[in-house]
Amino acid sequence: MNKIGIIGAGNIGMAIAKGMVSQKVISPSNLYLSRKKMELLSGQKKEGYQVTDNLSLVSACDIIILAVLPGQALEVILELKEELQKGNKILVSVVSAVSIQELKEWSGNGVAVVRIMPNTAAEFGASMTCVAGEDEDAVLQVKKLFDPLGQTMVIKEHLMPAATILAACGIAFFLRFIRAVSQGGIQIGFHAEEAGKIAAQTAMGAAELLLKTHNHPELEIDRVTTPMGCTISGLNEMEHFGLSSAMIKGIVKSYSEISDLK
């Protein structure tokens, strides 16, 4: 079995690690973790994960997932450059705003590079992971690795910034919407815990409708709305206050900021 290493086992790194273990992609004993503050991985070490430094991780692993901040990527890669070129390793980057070409140059052009953009729902096998790369075999290996963690999609690299906003930032966007719905639920009579559960389950149901039927959202909306009904009244009120426009503007605003991450 391939050994997998995650450099930068923070929020997204640990979501990937936990997802891989829970979905039985790999056992903790074959999953290596590192991060700047190693003491924060003491719990994972007790759970059987291999906690080590970056150099030892790269030396031991076939697939290295880089999940550091954009501003840290160059320094980390340069320190590992020589070790990355040993054997047939695959460098999988979760780093926003750093291109495949840059990663290749920094690593000495001796390692296959694949970019991915998952989200934190990977922990529960519910991520949307976009995959891009020039090496088809490496892309297929990485896609196969992430398939059990939710849905995957192979895209062109130039769409990676858009994937970052829609798939990764999108988790926060939808969570904020669910929060707003639950707050409305409290105002109309539910306790906070009840409203939160109803809002989250209903959001999941709406998503399942689209994923299972492949229908356009408006078609499913039409099935719920009735003439002069309360659903269409609520929808129209939300649109009067700019619901769709606000969400679109938020997505476009986030996209415009992504180049400043490095």
C-alpha cells in the first residue's frame, strides 16, 4: 500500500486525513502527518498516525499532500527539493494561488505535480474535490484516492481559482445561509438546536435532490411553490432584499481576492 504524507496537517489537512481513515482509504499507520507546531498533533500520534518532520515524511511517502499556506509553500518545497526527486513520488498541492509550473520549478522538475481543491467536508466523505494536472496517470491516481471522500471532478488548471471559491470557500457560504435559516426558525418558534437541525437536514435534502435528479434548481423550486402560497411569498421577499445578487457578488468578490493570497 502507498504511504501518504500530509505536510501542514491543520484544518483542511486533518479533514483529509480523517476522511481517508474513516473511508478506509488508508490506515493511520500508513498516514504521515507534519505541521509547524508539532505539539498540536499529539492526539493524532496517540491515534496511530505517523507524526514526523517534513523531511522524514517525504522520505517515507509515495504521495505527499502539501496543505500549507500560499506564503509558506516556496520555503517548504525548497527545503524538500532533493528528497522529492527520489523515486516516483507525486506531489499533491492543496495550496491556493500556486501553479503547477511554480511547484515543478521549485521542486526541481523531478516530481509529478497535481493540484486539488477539496473542502473540510472531506472528513465525513462529503467533499467536492476538484483535481488538475498535466500528468494523466498522476491525476487518475489522485482522483481515485479522493473519490471515497465525496465527489471528484477533473478540471483544467486555469479553473482552480474558481474551484477554490465555489468548492472550498463555498462551505462557509452555505453554512452562513444555513445559519440564517436557523435564525429565522428561532424567530418563528423553534428552539435553536431544533432550528439548526431542521435547517441543516433541509439543506442536505435540497442538495440531494439536485445530485440525484440532475435537475435545474428552478425545476425543483417549482415543485414546492404553489400559486399564492407561502413558499413563493418568502422567495420573492428574499429576492426583493437581494438574496441571489448578494451571493453572486460574494462569490465574485472572493474570486477577485484570490491572487493576493501569496
